[in-house]
Amino acid sequence: MSFYDIEIADLQGKPLDLGQFRGRPVLVVNVASRCGLTPQYAELEELQRTYEDRGFSVLGVPCNQFAGQEPGTAEEIAEFCSTTYGVTFPMTEKVEVNGSGRHSLYDLLTPAADGEGHTGDIRWNFEKFLVGKDGAVAARFGPRTQPKADEVVQAVEGAL
């Protein structure tokens, strides 16, 4: 199964066609509204606005598996992201990223290693995966790596 074939809903519960990203790099990020790393939304939105005209997109994936830091409903998540950070990038339904209920999207993403060699389970909110134009994971970044860190920006620019 490829990235483009994975079935997932958008935040409103409608099917989200990942095929829309075919031929475009996408930064997939598990997000949460009540986390110390939540301010990363601002830099994620900056990346979106900087590179969207060149075909890039961020894809936010809400998850409540880390200390219950994304407890809200879809409507509450959407309102928070829009009002607080002006988020314009697409968001999926809330999913599990680890364990027996792990969404198939994360089955595909988690075998990739980050710069420190970490593979497997997501460690915390805001872990990032850059999916290249070909649908393969091009890079993985830990939760504390800021979205506008040099290594992320260079990876995005290299994938464009």
C-alpha cells in the first residue's frame, strides 16, 4: 500500500484523498492543542504559506495518545487551530499513531529513521515525516525539531 492509497478522513469526517498530494511533498505531523510543543503550529503554517505555491503542503494529524493533550472534538480542534494559529493546511481526523490501534498511515511512516536513527513508535506530539513527491518517506524529524529548523527547511526545499 502506498501513501496515496491510505484511507483517512479529514477533520470534518469526510474522506481525505491522499492522492491529491501525488507529485507533491507533504510534511505529515501528529499534532495536539494542549502540548508544550503546540506553538509549532505557527511555524508549520509559515512553512505552508512559504511553499504551498510550489506544491508543498503540511498535513496535520491530531492525536490524543500523549498525556491526553488533544482531547477536543473535531470542531474544537478546528476552531483552536484556525483562531489561535490561522492554520490553513489540511487536517485529518483524530487517530492513534502507536499501539494496536495505530492508523495505517503511521504503519507506513514509522519504519523511517530520523537523523538520530530512531525508528518505530512516535515519541511525542509534533513528530514530523516528510513524504516526497514519489510517496516515500524522505525524512523524519523528532518532536522537538522546530518546523523551520535548517534541516527541515533544507529537506522541504530538496523535495520540491
